[in-house]
Amino acid sequence: MGSVLLVANTNGRIYQYAGKTGKEMWNSEEADNYILSLDYKADGLMFATGGKDNVVRLYDEKTKKVVNELKSVEWNKVGHNNRIFCVKFAKNDPNLLFSVGWDQNVTIMLIKRFTAAL
């Protein structure tokens, strides 16, 4: 795919630009969300976002579609109950995704399990 720049902002929009030309390649919107963090998986096949709506979204890079979501926390379930300010794929293990929220929770997601519902 070459080098790309993926950016997001507090209006809920995600933009992807070609690294060499700066030309916009794709954009999308997460309605009613302020995106506060995003990260690419090391192999470039997925990216994740987190923001105001307390949901971690995992995207397929090729299709640019959401393949799974970790929804807001419910009783006895993993998730966040406040804004997510950081999502980060582990560099040493391509199957782990971390998220940190203003709720002082850190979640660790196993990507293979997280995408098993596909």
C-alpha cells in the first residue's frame, strides 16, 4: 500500500492521505463521536479508534469497514464507561490491543478473539 497518514479529529472524521503526495485517499465519519486516539496494527492490516462514545472500533484496512466494537462497559463486562483517550497495538505481540479511558480503566484485547465473530 505504501506510506499513508491516518488522522482523526473531534468532529468524528477519519482521513487517510497518501504519504508521498498528501492526496486524500479516503475519509469516513463515526457519527456523534469525538475521536481522541487511533493506531495502526504493525502489519498495517487493521487500525483502531477510541473516543468520546466509550467504544473501541477495530477497522479492516483493506475494506475500511468496522469489523468489531468493544462497547461501553456493562455490569460484569469488559469495556469503558468514559471517554477513551488512547488505543495502542502492542509492538511485541500483533494480537494485543490496549485501550485507556478517563474511567481509569485499561483494557487488553486479544485481536484474534475480538475478530472471531466475523
